[in-house]
Amino acid sequence: MLWALHTRYFRSVIAVSFCFLFARGISAQGFDKLGMKKKITLHRKLPSVIHFTGTTFQVKVTSRDPKHADLAAILKDRLETELAKSNPHLQADEKSPELVITCIVTSFDLPPEEHFSNNETVMAKGPPNAQGKQQTRPTQVAVEYKKIKGSLDVSYEARDRNQHTLDAKNVPAKYSEDFNAATNQSVAKSTAGKTGDPFKLIFGRRSEVSTAPPSPTELRDKLIDEAIAEIVPRITTTNESIEVLLARGKLDEANKSAEGSLWTHYLEQLEQMTPFPKTKDDAYRLYDIGVAYEALAYQSESEDAAKKSLQEAAINYGKAVDGKPEEKYFIEPQKRIETAMGYLRKLEAERKAFEAANQQSAKSEPAASATPANAASAKTANKTSNKVRTTASSKAAQSTDAGVDADAAKPSNGAAKPPAKTPASRPVDVLTNDKVIMMSKEHVDEATIIATIRDAAAVNFDLSVDGNIALTHGGVSSNVLAAMRARAKKQNQRAGPGST
């Protein structure tokens, strides 16, 4: 009888405890409900650097050093594959591409591995104590390491079918990792994995740290992949899937809208919901509001709208942290938002820098038409245009340049009319050393500066000893100097011997 009473008592306690835990699991807000977390997938879509709406492209890859021709061929094939994979609407077309992507492998280096040693403290066995027990004590030992390094530099440029430069950049890929010489185990992540570049944080390949040194072929492939991971998102919108947790509890009913990707409706439900009385509970509602804004930002076709939604997401994630600072799952979303905002900020800065360089180049185009070689044709064109606008006769409108000049030269009495005075031509606005130095100091990308030099209508570079010293002190790189020399030589050849 006593045993039966004890049994019924314990059963009652267990039943009550289970009901309490079950009720707590339903009402409490959090990420875990009865041992289950709710995850959804967000599709992060961020815009490319260039605005390309066509469907066909061509990739041209060459190498400055002929011995790297095989690497150039591999880069070409993989870049074509990745572009088509990122955007199914794109297809390679060698005959009539709407976009031409040109890459030049400017340098590729796999130096011999470096060996070095570090004095490190380890716990080593010491002599036994008086009781005969083994003791350990800190000991300094020399640990041997080897450093594996590699680098790849690619000059990238994208042009439309009219040969207008849409984007240009020098793309560096670097690898540096230390390995224990005795165990061959990696001791640190590659420096490429520690970069703060938002392009690489978002689109970089997320591979695990290798446990053994890469072979030369593997290292070459790593560098090629890193360069491609930076080029692809500049050309086409890139999509990435991200797993995100949803807060649970009384929020489960609203979460059904999130599971169906009805983000606007989901946001309305959460914002219209009565806030939970407890600040720590309401922090989870604010977190889910942040998720809704983040999802809307990734779906937005407008960059401005995406920024506003990301800012709202950051505000609500921040409020969630304030409401419950100890919740570890509130931290990662803030990092995600900062990465996405960093990408958009860098995207905007690069576009502005590129547009500024193009405007600088465009300023010199009117100067080309004012040169002596074009002065006569420009004057004739102006006279023809004026004659067409002022005459009512279709015959006069179709007059040749010579006929228009003859008519304009005859006064009413048939005497020769002196030529009218033309306004003085404005000074030629050409690309000079100072403008190149200015672009370098403003941190305009090297490839963009080189493209500006190549496309400039006229240049006037001082490439004397003093000029080269001033350029170097002004931060102009050796590659830009080489482009200036090549452009000046080309202009001199075009002018011909004896020209001033």
C-alpha cells in the first residue's frame, strides 16, 4: 500500500513537471522550442559594379609572361564557367559579344617555402619529487615552421560592344600560411581569409583551412579562384543562400509568413503585434522584425531601398541586443548587416571613382577637335550647320561645304568679303602629370588610371628624369608610368616627324 502511494506521488510530480516544461516551452520566447530551432533561408542578392543588361559575353585572358600562358587559359575557362553559373541568362559568345571582359595576368609568383623557428613554452616532464611522483614544468623549446606563400595579380577590364570601358580594376590574390614542419599541420588561416574586403567577405569561397601545405598546383588554383571570386560580382548580380534563425514561442504563428517568404506581411504582423510585457521577451520580436527588414533588403531591386531596409534591420537587431544582451544569437545578424552595408558602400565608392576618371578623360575630347588637324573641318561643319538653320531653301540645305563657304564669302555687290574673325580657341585640356598624380593620391584604382591614360584624347606628359621623380614621389605606380610612356610614344608616332 505504501509503495503504491509513493508510485502515484512520483507519477504526479513527473506529470506536473512535464506540463510545466511544456507550457514554458510554448509561452517563453527564444530560439529553441522543445529542442527544435526554426531556420529559414534568405537569398542575398547584391548588385554588380557595372550595369550590364545584355546576355552575351566574351572573356579574353593573356599573360604578360609567356610562361604563364597555361594559367591564363585556366583563368579564362573558369571565369566563363563562374559567370554562367552565377547568371543563367549569360552565355559565352566569341563572335558578337555584348560585353568583352579582358584580363591580363600581370604577375604570378610561387616563391620557395620559407623555414623559421619560434621559441615556445611547452609543458615537459621533469624529475620526480620527493614522493616519487612525476612532475611537469614549463620549458622553452624551438619549434620549426615553414611558410607557404603565393601571389597572383590580374588586370581586369570590362567593355561594351562600342568599346566603352564599364569597369576596370587591378585584382590581387595572395596566400600566406604557416605550417608546423614536424606535423605539417596548418597553424593559422590564410591571410586571404582574414581580409576585411566586403566583396570577398560576401562572395569569397568559404573553404576550410587546409591541414597540409598545398601543392604548387593546388596553390595556383586557390589564387585563381580568389581572383575570380572578386571579378564575378563586379559583372553580374550574385546570389548567396544564408541560413537564419527565427525566434519562437508566441511568434510561431507569425513565422508561417516568413516560411512562405511573405516578408511584407510578416513585417506587418510583427509590428502590429502588442509588444511583450517583459523586455527580454520582446527582444525576440524585435529580432524577427530585423530578419524581415533584412530579407526585404536582399530582395530589393533598388540599391537605395536596400540600404534603407538594411538600416532598419540594424536598428531592430540593435534593440534586440539592448533588450537581452546575453543572447548569443543576436550578435551574428549585426555582423551580417555590416558586411552587406560595407559592400554597398564600397560599390558606391568604386562607381564614383570610375565615373570621375571617365569624366576627366571626357574633358579632353573637345580639345581634340580644336587641334590644328581638325580646326578646318570643325569650322566648315559649323558654317554648314548655320547655313542649314537659316536658309528656307532645301537646295541650300543640301549645299556642299565648299559651296556654303563660297556663298558666305560673297557680299551683295559681288566683291570679295574678308573672312570673319573667329573667337580664339580655348586652351587644350589634356591629361598631364599633375592629373595622374591627383588620381593616384585620390586612391583611384591602378587599372582605372591606366584605362584613362589609354583612352585620353590627348596627353602631355613630362617623362624626363625630373618628371619621373615627381611622379614617383606623387605615388604613381610603375605600371602607370609604363602606361604613360606607351601612350606618349603612341601620340608622338601619330603626330609624325617634325610635329610640334
